[in-house]
Amino acid sequence: MNPINLEVGRKIKNFRKSKGMTLQEFAKEINKSKATLSKYESGDIATDLVTLYKIAAVLHIHVEQLLYTEPEQDSLSGNSTPSAFFKNSTRFYSYFYDGRIKKVVRCVIDILPQADANRYKTILYMNIGSYDNYQDCENTYWGYTEHYDTLTTMVMKNQATPLENISINILASFMTSQKKWGLMSGVSFRPFMPIALKMLFSKIPLDETQELINELKISKEDIKTMKIYNMLAVT
């Protein structure tokens, strides 16, 4: 069985289930039989390009989200990004602490091939249940990552609620490290107001220990900095 068909089929199934649609409901939307859709999702047959775009449109996602697979490490050796942290990797894991629900929120970030001079298409899957099926998440954001000498910036829009835009800034991404702190700013809808929060980025999934929770919470040093500068800052 073709591994690409398997991966595309798995993603179609994950996105369909995340939208709460049954096989029958989704098959009707894309004008295919339930049996054909089931074969798409199992990887038994390949999805033609026209149908793939139709599937993406019905799911309200970008077709790249169905096609993207993490490349082999050897194929990344020519990556010319100036950021040492992001170099030779296309998938990252991010965490922040949500005080409203008193828990760590885990995210997965896929950075796609270069879009133009210094921009890379980027997808952020927020509040995921499992890393195996991370497309099944609470919120999905689509946008771009831009790398500069001393700063990496991500600007993204919520796929379900275009009103919601977020910006993430990561300082000193040129330095080699397994983890990096970032500052996310945007709009919260519970309650509805502008927010800024700390995000920790990693090249590998992290154990969600009490130590990690303590790192993600706003500390006394953070409060001290806010009192001095009247702003939340992470370095």
C-alpha cells in the first residue's frame, strides 16, 4: 500500500472527525459514495487532485494540510534559513499554560516549504489531544513564518474564525538550542479581549511535568519585569 495514500487518508479522516461529520455526511458533501470515501481514508485508493481540493474546501482547510508530510532529515540539509533553532526541522511542539482551565495546552506547528524570499507557510494546531492525530484539535491557525537575523516571527489566522489573528515572536532564534521561549499576542474569546502569553517551543515533545507548568506560568520575575516596563516580555 502506498505510504502517501495512507498518510493523506489518515489526515482526511482526522479532519473529518474533528468537524463532527460521519462518513455518510461527508461522502454526500464531496459527491462520492460512502465506500469510496472509506477507501480514501484507509489509503486503499489514491485521491485525485480535483477531489482532494473538493475535500479541503468542504473541510475549510488548505489542501497543503492534507498533502504535507514531515520530510526525511537528509532532505533538509540544504535548508538556508538563518535561524539555527528552526534549521533542518519542519515540525515543532509548543506549550502554554491556560489559567482559565488550569492546564498546559499543547500545540504542534508544521512549517511548509518556502513560500517566497523569506516566508514559510505555517500551520499551528492548538490544544491537541494526541500527537498521533494532532489535526484533531480545538483551533487551527494558518499563516507564515519569517526568519530574520535576531528574530523569528509567526503571523497566523484562525481557520474557523478569521477575526482571530495571532502573532508569535521568538528572540535569538539564530542560537542553537532544543527549546526557545516565544511571546504570543492576539485576541481571546473567553473572555473577549486582547492577550499576550508565554509559549515554549521545542524540537521534541516535552513531558508535561509540574516543572514545565511552573516554567509556563507567569513568575515573580515576569511580574517584576512587567512593573518596570509595563509589558509582558520573554527572552
